[in-house]
Amino acid sequence: TDIDWNRLDGTLEFISKEYDCSDFRLVNLIRILYEFGDQIPESYQSKIQNVLFNFSYWWDEPGENSMCYWSENHQILFASSEFLIGQKYPEIVFPNSGLTGKEHMGKARQRIIDWLEMRWKYGFTEFYSGVYYKEDIGAIINIIDFAIDEELVKKAEIILDLLFYDVATQNNKLYFLSVSGRAYEKYRKGGPGSTLGGLTNYFWGTGSP
């Protein structure tokens, strides 16, 4: 009942400037839009839409930016977001791409299907990654919760189950400890931030994130 929508300004600026990792923030913005859209003031609805309609959802769209599109987590983050924004605004023509929301859905849907099927056949390239499994989860859960496409939802559920199986088999006393296909120095030195502790504790521990 008392939401300070000004707190979105930094996120909207970051995404609008298309800095690298804008897609990390985009999945959170999409969840806010779908879950709390009826509470967003009209002025902020307009700000959000301006950012979303002019965003470059894939590297074949006009403009230059510093975003990384090609690694495993970014592939599903961008595709998930493009699909769900297109679904939200199917008749709107997006100025940057010249495509309607429905056309964006079609583009993104094929990339989502390809990504999910590659995970089913070959597993994760960024395997056992305490860094990037979290990003995959955000993109996949948005598809499960908000997509109206039954095939996408079912396949996303299957892959999320496989990801959680990975986490379950590699955790010891709620610590996610494993070799990893991709990690950074600070995540290899221990501590709660390196072990998916929030995830493992939520599902197999006290229930607190």
C-alpha cells in the first residue's frame, strides 16, 4: 500500500542505456509488471513502457550497446523477457525493432524452445554454476509463472526440475559445493554468497530465503 515507485528509476535508466547485464534487471522488472501492474501509477506505466518498447532484445535489432547476448544464461534471459513483453503488449509496434509484440513473441519462442531442448539433450554449459544458475532460474520461473504457451511452460518446468536436481545432488548440509563450468574468484573462496545458500536453505532448510 505504500510503494516508492521512484526506486525503479535506477533500474529503468540502467536498462534504457542497455548496459551489460541489463537483462538481469529486466527479468525483475517483468515480474513487477505482471504481479503488480495494476498498482503501478500511470506515470510509471508510461516510463516502463517507453524503456521496454525501445529495448534491443536480440543482437539482430538496430543500435549498438555493451550487452552480452551469447552466453548460456543471457540467451534465456533475453528470450524469456522478449516473449513475455511481447505477450503483454501483442499489438504494440516496438519502435526500435519495428516489430509488434506478437512478432517478438514468435522470435523469442523459437529461441526459448531451442535453449530448453539443448539443456535436455546436453545439460548446462555453465554447469553447477552458483553464479549463473540463479540467472537461469529467474528467466525460467518467469516463463512458468506468466507464459500462456502450454508447451513452453511444460518444457520450462522440466528443465527447472533438472536444474534443481543438479543443486540437490551437489549440496552438502545446505552448501552447494561442486566443480563449476563458470565461476569467479569470490565465489570460490567460500561464504554464503558462493554456495546458493538462499536457494538451498529455502527448499531444504528452514524455508527462509
